[in-house]
Amino acid sequence: MGFSTPVPPPVDMETFQSQSLSDRVRAVVLHWVDFGFGSPLLFHCIYIAKLAVLYIGLGVTLATLTSGLGAPWHVMQWWNEPIVYQKLVLWTLLLETIGVAGSWGPLAGKFKPMTGGYLFWLRPGTIRMPPWPGKLPGTNGFNRTIVDVVLYALLLVATFVPIILPGAPGAQVASNYPEGFGNLVSPVMMIAPLVLLVLIGLRDKVIFIAARAEQYGPAVLMFALVPVFAGGFVDMIIMLKLLIFSVWVGAGVSKFGKHFSFVIPPMISNSPFIPSKMVKRMHYRNAPEDVRPGGMGVLVGHGLGTLVEIATPIVLLFTTNFTVALLAAGLMICFHLFITSTFPLAVPLEWNLLFAYTAGFLFIGFPNADGYSIYDASSPWLVIVSLAGLFFFPVLGNLRPDLVAFTPSMRQYAGNWASALWAFQPGAEDKLEVVTRPTKNQVNQLQQMGFPQEAAELTLQQTLGWRTMHSQGRGLLSLMYMHVSDVDRATIREAEFACNSLVGFNFGDGHLHNHHLIAELQRRCHFEPGEFIVAWVESQPIHKNTQEYMVIDAAVGIVERGTWNVADAVAEQPWLPNGPIPTHVTWRDPNYTPASERPAQQPTERTVSSSAEAAAETSVADRNG
């Protein structure tokens, strides 16, 4: 790939859009195998510069100089200082909440401007997404108000202030504070960010998820509670170890099943540090004919991924051998650095660097053998209650993914995500431009940057190809064939990328663009029936072999619900050469007929079962969510 120019798929841009949907998907998928997104190396350099200057450079400078620890380049003087770790957690939380850390820039679908976040969340009239619309007093509505803007601004200030304040003497703040260490961030300074994060989260789940509140929030809570722990500082370190243990193990368990193997090959293909086509193709079964995961992809996924992410944290939590702890921490540091090097499309680079540092800070800086193991906690109940609290949402989220977003479920890289595809009839996508926001539709963003219309469309088609390379993409594309009129001429968008230009953030969680968002878009944009069709699927519960989907006509509401077998989805190629995969309809709006079953349409190769009994029993209210 070039330094300043992208490597587009080898197609005729002028005729590409006139090809069939299957041919277009196949072309961009095969290009992805060898080149990933085909982004210019300049993009990756921008991300590296952001990490080096903004995250590490400015963050470490603020953390060290405001704590009286000398120059930031004197790493050996501060790497295991508790106040530095506290401030770097707050710094990461702040950058995530502003919108300049994860899900930033062109690899996350943000082209012009490259930042979403605060540009949306400081602006009244933009869309907010309450987690339980209509069920919690004081959170109703999808329109951002002055109150939301003020709460968000206060959160940014409340998070920044403890970063720049000098802190309080550790021995005065926490019992059992080791000699030779400097101050701690004053625990009282942690209260305001926590309260504001909860208040904002009850009104807008987008900001709550963007802030990674399920991981940074518990750490900030532990910083706040250190004075009340019976074991003081020792208990705080132990609880922080339990926190990162729960994140690692929860993420490892979420990778069980058929999905995760499909994450690795496209991620490897997108890495700028793996230029060899041969190495990339080794992760597929027989590219370009068969682009399902090959033996190498499965080995990297479940050997170097799932196994390492579960076994190594268990070793770190229990070992009292410093050499073993050093090797295990080193392995987890390499694990996070590897993920960073692949530039995954949600680009959670800061998160991975913080967790790499956390592995060294907690398990090497305060080893179990020095009195910081779980056996040194002031009470076994502290450990039991902490583990129960930390694993509550991961367990619930894997059993009932409809109730818990994928980040609190610890499914960051699992491949088992709620996701969607959007289909617009020609010209209908332009109606989204009336939505209040600081940007435009992505195809128009690219054209503003100088891309011809054909090149802009081709770029967005690559995100569609990326989605179909994952397990759920086959099912979603199947629903497109079944429910979209003249699907080859429709404008198909990958919903994760599309929604970030509407709500300011995307991170692989389909709950950010579920039927509630579609209903709000309909309220603002007034689509006609059939103009805007959505195929949406929920994550697979850990104890089931199926995924539940719904089809939404923006002008009507939910028109169909059903399931597909995950085994059928993963057996197919991304472009569905054998036609749509089988689905089982559990309910359908009695007034709705899928495009594939209308007289003017040819039937699909595989039939769709229906359930008239379910339709008769389901109310109109249920149909619309």
C-alpha cells in the first residue's frame, strides 16, 4: 500500500455499482484478504502520532509533573507510582469520553471531521440514545437538551481536574501505604466523575459506552473507596487485579464458539505490519476460492487468543513466583501490543496500551509474593463480592445479550456482536442529511475530501465486505436478499459505520443502532415504506446455537422476527454463492410481505418458514418494539 494514497479494489469504478450485489461483495472481500481496508500508511502514522503525542506524551507529562515525580522520560522513577497509574486511567477515560481515543478517525468511518464525540455531545438537538426509553422517569426522548450538554461538559471538567491536581499524601489517604511512594489522587475527587457518568449513562448510553464506563468506572470507584477498605492500599491493588482479571477472562470466555475465528483473518489482513500476502492468506482456508478461516486463523484465534486470555490471567492472579509473574505479564503485554499493531476498525488503541501498562504495573510493580495476592485481602468476602460484581454483567450479557451491551459483556473482540445492514432505495439515504449533527453522510464526507462519487461509494462498499467476512454478515446479507426490493440497485450500508455519523460514536455494538434509533430517524426524516430497510441481529447467547434477528421498515416498524443457525452462517462464503442461508421466521407483521415473496420478485433459492400462530398472538405494540 502507498504512503499517502489508498489501494482500492481492482475494479472499474464507473461500472462497479452496476454489478450485482454478490459480485460487488466478492470483489471487495477478495481485496480485503490481501490489503485489508487498503488505507494509506499515512492514516496509520496519524494514529501512531496521536498515541505518541496526545496519549503517551501529554498524558505521562501531566501525570508525572503534577505529581512531583520529575521529568516524564525518567520512566524508572514513576512506572510503578500509584498516582501515575490513577492519573493515566483518568486520562484514558477523559480521552474516550471526549471522543479522541477509541472509534476515532478514518479507520472508524470518521473522515471529515475525524472526531465525533464532543462535536455531537456538546450540541443540543443531536440524537441521544436512552438505555431504557419510556421506562425510566427523566430519561424520555431522543433529543439532546441543554441539560445533557451541561452534564457532559461537567463530566469532562470533573475528570480533568484530578489529573492536574497534585494529590494527597498516600499514608494519610490509605492504610498500609508502602514507604517510598508519593501521593495518591484524593479519593474525594473521584466522586463527581462517577456520579456524572451514571447520570449521563441513564440519559445516553452512547456516551456511557464510549467512555468504557464498565472498565474505567470500577477502577475509579476503587480509587474512591481506598480510605474505607480495611486493608487500605493493599485491598485497592487486589481489587484492581480482580478488575483486569475479569476483563481478560470475560473476553476470553466470550470467544468460545464459531464466531471468533472469523475475526482473526480480516484483522491480520488489515495490519500494516504484515505486508506479505502469503502470510495473510495463510489465515484463510484457501483464498481466494474459500475465505473462511483456515487452520492458522483458528490457531491464532483460539490458541494465541482464547487460551492465552484465560490461562495467563489465572496464572497472574495466583502465582507467587516472580519469574512466572514476569513472563505471564510480559505475555499479556505482547498480547495487547499485537492487537494495537493490527489497527482494528474500532481502533481501541489507547485502551490496549493502558491494559499493557496495567499488566506490568499491577503484577510486576506489586507482585503477589510481596503481600498483594488475593490471599492478602482484608477479608475473603471482599474478594468474593468483588468477583461476583465484576462478573455479573459478563455472565448476564452472555446469557441474555439483549439486556447487556457487548462492552459490559466483555465481548470486545469476540466476533459475536449485535450488528446490522441498512438498505436504502436510490436517493433515500439523502434524507438523513436533515438530522442535526456536525457532519454529513459518509459518502458525502468522502466527496468533500475530494473523492469522486464512484470512489466514495467503493470505499463504503469495503466496509460492507468487512462485515460479511464475519459470521453474522452472512445472515444479514441473506436478509437483504429476502426483504429489499431490487437489492442489486439498492444502497447497502454497514450499520456500525453508518450510525457513527448520526450519534458520534461506533464500537461494534448494534444496540447503538437498534430499532429505537431507526424510529428516531423516521421521526426526523420521514421515509416512505420500503425506502429504508434494516436487517438487525442480536448476539448469540452462549447456551444457544441460533441468533435472533429482526427486519425493520423505518416507515412501519419491526415487520419480521426470526432466527438463523450460526452453523449455517459460518458454512457459507461472504458473497453467498449458494444463495441466502436458511432462516426461521418466528413472527411477521400480517400486513407485510417480504420482497422475495411478492409477485414481481423471483423467489430466493431457499425458502423461509413462517409462523402464523406467532403473528396472530403478537400485538401491534410488539411489532414496533
